[in-house]
Amino acid sequence: MKAEIIAVGTEILLGDILNTNAQYLALQLAELGIDVHYQSVVGDNPQRLKDTIFHAFSRASLIITTGGLGPTEDDLTKETGAEYFDEELVLDERALKRIENYFNKVGRKMTENNRKQAFVPKNSTVLYNDNGTAPGIIIEKNNKILVMLPGPPKETVPMFEQQVKPYLAKKQEYTFVSRVLRIAGVGESSMETIVKDLIDSQTNPSIAPYAKDAESILRITAKAKDKQQAEQMIEPVAQEIYRRFGNDIYAEGETNMQTTVAKLLIDKQKTIATAESCTGGAIASALVEYAGISSTFIDGCVTYSNASKQNRLGVKSETLQKYGAVSPQTAIEMAEGAAKTANANIGLSTTGVAGPDGGTEQKPVGLVYIGLTIDGVTTVKECHFVGNREKIRVRAVYTALDYLRRELLK
């Protein structure tokens, strides 16, 4: 089955709204073993929408659209789909009742144009919406399938998960299962070199390397008759990759470094305080994204100026005068000061030159020192990052958390 994803909406075309639906649907279809060859965005224009859908069906057997199912005159996805399949629109009483109930529930009066959303193509499968008003629709005819979903992700995602995905899965002879290994501290090119022999000899399962933000990722995908068989095929490949990378693999699946570190801190019952200069509180912000971190995260301070480093953390004036704010000595005293003043097991600090200005030959832009003290044992890490100010700060946060993770695992 070859698929195409079409996002409908002038607001997406103009860049006012990010098209997250396309990314989500592409990942979901890949899991089902359905190839997505094209993605497109079309505005709320009847003729252009018609041309796009008709052209898409000339090269794909499955089209999934998002958007254009609203109550206004320019929401015409449903009408265009019905025209392609030569189906008339008929009132679905159940859809109308659900729309009426929705408006009663939120305490708003239903206007007449909302009735438009209850009309569906005859001989279609209606996907009733538990999170909004517009029902989704599936039309299958002449070996072609058109799936029309509402635009808001809070409606698109559950409707696809609960209704569309099972529908499409029944049409696939095989299932595709993926296992994602997240790797820290190893660049994409280096990672690929380490597993090049596995990639070159792959058949089923397959291995796909790629980079995301500050980390590298390996996705192992197996094609099998069922999920259990696919997982059994993946396991020996995953074990070999673990053997080669060891602790560089920090997690599996859809997660991130801060979640992994937060769980590790809680599991080990280690309290932590952070002291940040160049990262400006981003480490603390990342950690508190995890619900439950309050049991271990005690304090986070941004000591941007030298005076703040001295007054808040007790960094010695002679250290700042002799070595400067960006130095391993200052990073160490910041970490130790954070742990001491918060009475925490761990103190984690950053100090560096994020740029774009302020760098020197001795201390260039991208130089960052990470200080870490754990139960009285203090270490420091020197890092050199490239990129703009934002990238340097993002990489510094990620590396600091990874540094903490590795030390906790020792």
C-alpha cells in the first residue's frame, strides 16, 4: 500500500500553524508497513484541493487528509472526497446528535452551520469524534482508500489511534515493529561507522541511523507475521548494538535525557541542586519537566554575574580573579557551593561562553565547563561546542545531564 498525506488549511500553508500531524501520521504509517511517498499542503481553495486529491490518487492507493472538515464554507475536504468517489452527502443522525451533545456539554449554542459537519458521503465509514465536533470519514472504493481526519492534533491523534490504525492494520499481511535506541556522546557519523557492518548486511530486521537534536538514534525495524515474532527478531540485533555501545545507550523509545536522569535520581534517592551561568536555568527547567522530581530536586540558581557566584555559591574572589568565571576551578566551586547551600547530595554547574560575542583565543565561543559533585567527590568536564548561541546552550544542557547520568551509573 502506497500512501500520501495531505494537510488542508491556508493557515498551515502560510506557516501560521506547524504541521505536526504529518510527522505523526508518517511515523504511524511506517509502523504499519505502509510507504509514504509524498506529503503536501494545500490551502482552502476548492479547485486546488480537488486537483491535489485527484492527482494524489494517480500515484497512491491510500490518501490521508487532515483539516478542512469544519463548519465554514471554505472547509471542503469532505465535499471534494465525495466528488472523487461519486458519492452524495447524506445526514448522519448519530453524528448530528453527538455534535449537539458536544455544544450542550461546553455550554455553547450550536449554530446552523454546524449541521454541515454531520453530512457524510454515502457508503462511507464514519469516525465519530470524542474530542471535537467534526467526524472523520473513510471511503473505500475501487481499490482506493480516502481517510479524512479533523485538523486539530488533539482530535487527529486519538481518532487515528483508536479507529484508523486498527482499520488499516487489518489490510496488512505483515506487521512492522520498531525498537529505538537513543545514544549519547557519539556523533551520527561515528555511530554509523560502529554499526556499518550490521547495516551493510541487514535484511530483516533493518537498522536506520539518524540524528536528532544533540543525540544519535538507531531504529531497528522487523517485518513479521505478528508483534511477538518481530520482537524476537529484533532482540539479538539490539543485544549486539548494546555490546558495542554500552552506557552510551541511555534509553529506548520516545523519551529524552532529562526524563532518564530524573528517574535515575529518584531511583538512587539522590538530591540535587544546580548552579548555572551560560545555560541560564535550562538544566533546572529540563529536570522539572518530569512529574515527581520534587522528591529529589531541591534548588536551582542562575548565577550569571561574578558577584552572584560569590554571594550565592561562595565562589572565592581569588578564583575568579586568577582563573576567570569560565574555568574549571570556578565550575568546581559553583557545583560544590550549590550542593553545600542546598544540603544536597549532588551539585551540578555550568559556566561558559555561549556567544556570539565574548570569546577569546584562550576561551573561544563554545567553551563550557561542567562541574559535578556527588557525595563529596567532585569532577569537572571541559566541552567545546559549535553552532549559534541557542545550539551551544542546548548541547551544554544535554551534555551536563549525560555527564551526571554516567557518573551516577559508576
